[in-house]
Amino acid sequence: DADVTQTPRNRITKTGKRIMLECSQTKGHDRMYWYRQDPGLGLRLIYYSFDVKDINKGEISDGYSVSRQAQAKFSLSLESAIPNQTALYFCATSAGEGGNEQFFGPGTRLTVL
Amino acid sequence: RKEVEQDPGPFNVPEGATVAFNCTYSNSASQSFFWYRQDCRKEPKLLMSVYSSGNEDGRFTAQLNRASQYISLLIRDSKLSDSATYLCAVNLNNFNKFYFGSGTKLNVKP
């Protein structure tokens, strides 16, 4: 079984809809991250969390919110989806200090019409 | 200015060729460096960490040049299976954030 899972894997929705992307991990890591990836722009950090009580904005948090329901779960919400939020979304985890690698989930491909 | 910059490529090379990618970073406080491999429509996966002394893993060699603020990845004897996008990542340990480059695409052709 995959250590980092994301649901759904693909989603098509309409402008104005509320969308939640979910991430679960079995790695026992405290740190979890949400990124979006767009062609030519690479991975951009949306939000990150270092433990259940800690939530931090990344470089592109506008239009997004997150919830860290448990150590193993970190969800990303789009309260009112817009077309320029069409992207590939990745959840990632890491252990301990920043020198440790990040492990990525398989990604969620979101299309907002 | 972007925190991390890479040449997007694509680099089109024949099998057996040696190819090198560079990645520059803007923050001299960066402390940890990584190369990730990403196949089309898949998640990035760690290829190797980059240490100050450089490191080698089979056909792959990574180097760090702090003075010029870049990291490099050298792939020797390229295989068809090396075709992918290679992302560099740097981490500012004090701020616990990773910054990724936009990736360099490699196509290895028969």
C-alpha cells in the first residue's frame, strides 16, 4: 500500500463549487504539505503543517484553506473554485528537520470549468 | 526572482550520452539540497540528496557549489529509462520550507 494517499485522483468541477482534497499518510511523519503544479511553474507551496496544531501559509494560499484533522490527515479545500485553480495537486510529508526528503502522494488532477 | 531556477530543456540525448543539469538558488542561507525525478503525470520521487562534498550513486553524480549558488546533476551512460523531468529542491532549514525548481525535461533516444 502507498505511504501517502490522495483522494480523489481526478476531479472535474464547476466554478463556484466547494471542493475538498484529502491526504492520508502512514509514514508517521509530523510534517505535511500541499503543493500545486502548473506547467512551467513547477511546484508551489500552498500550505504546510508541522503538527496537528500548526498550520502555515505557503506562497500561494489565497483561495485555499486546510485542516489537519490528525497527524495522518491533511485536507485542502477550495471554498469557491475558479478556473485558474485547475492544476495538479500534491500532498507531501517529511520527518523531522528540513534536511529530510519529502515524500509525495500520487497527486489529484483538478479541473475547474 | 524565483528561489530556484532550472533550464526547462528539453535535453534530447542519445542512449549512452553524458548529460548535466544545473540548478541555481537565490538564498545563500539554503542548507539542504535535493534532486527529484518526476515521470509524466506522476509524483516527484527523490533521486538523491546533494551534500557539500558531492555524492555519487551509480551513474548519477550530484555536486553543490555554494560560492556560485548552484547544484548540478550529471548522468552518465544515459538509458531510455532516464527520460523524465528532473526537479531540484532547496530547503531553508531555519524556515523549514522547500522550494522546487520548475524542472528540466530529459529525453533519451535510441
